[in-house]
Amino acid sequence: MNFAIPLHVLPVVIWVGGMFFAHMVLRPAAVETLEPPLRLRLWTGVFGRFFPWVWVCIALILASGFWMIFSVYGGMGGLALHVHLMFGMGLIMMLVFTYIYFVPYAALRRATLNADWSAGGLALAGIRRLVTFNLMLGLLTVAVSTGGVYWNLAALIE
């Protein structure tokens, strides 16, 4: 377990922190300083570098998480409620990212390659909305997973 927790938490920090930086810092700066065609090229390059890391993060999160669930806690039945919530929210985030990667990001790459700035803008807007959702869900997941051990979540549900 000594190695599993850092292998679980560090990819979360990279993924959620990357979304925070992209959404709260890079996006406003790009909007202020770049014309739409340059902005779309920038985001295509940024996502092309960040998304492979997200895939690595997902693999590490799943591998370390399942290892802890089955090797340390003896299966899903041994988990506290906050861990079940973390697991569920994490899976939703992974599904949202998979959709982002294969649908609007693929459309953004095609649009940028073909200099179709209108289609690229629509694809980027879709990515932004989904990343906003995933960022909020990621922050909530971190709060639940780290603070949940101190909360009586069962009492909140009853």
C-alpha cells in the first residue's frame, strides 16, 4: 500500500491540476491575446500533449485503485461510502474524457487541419463545457475522497 496511494493520488493531481490550469489560466490568456485561428491551433497542440498524459493517469488511477480495493480491502464490500463515491465519480470522469477525446477533440483536430475555423470553434466550445464539468467533478471527487473519512456521509443520506 505504501506505493499504491502515491500511484493513485499523483495522477489525479496531474489530471485535475491540468484541467484547472487549462481552464482558469491558459484559456483566458489565449482569448485575450490570440485570434481564433491561432487559438484553435494552440488548443490542438495543448490537447495533443496533455491528453496522452491523461490516458497514462487513467491507467495508473485504475490499476492502483483496483489493487487497493482487492488486495488491501478485500473487494468492494470492504469500502467506506466515500470510497464508493470516489470510485463512481472517477469512472464518470473517465467516461467524459473518453468522449472528449474521441468526439470533440477528433473534430477539433480535423477542423484545425482543414482550417475550418467555424467547426473548430464549435468543437473547442464543446470541449470547454465538458472539461468544466470534469473539473468540477474532479474537485468534488478530491474533496469527498480526502475529507470523506472525517465525514459521516451515511448520516447525510439518511
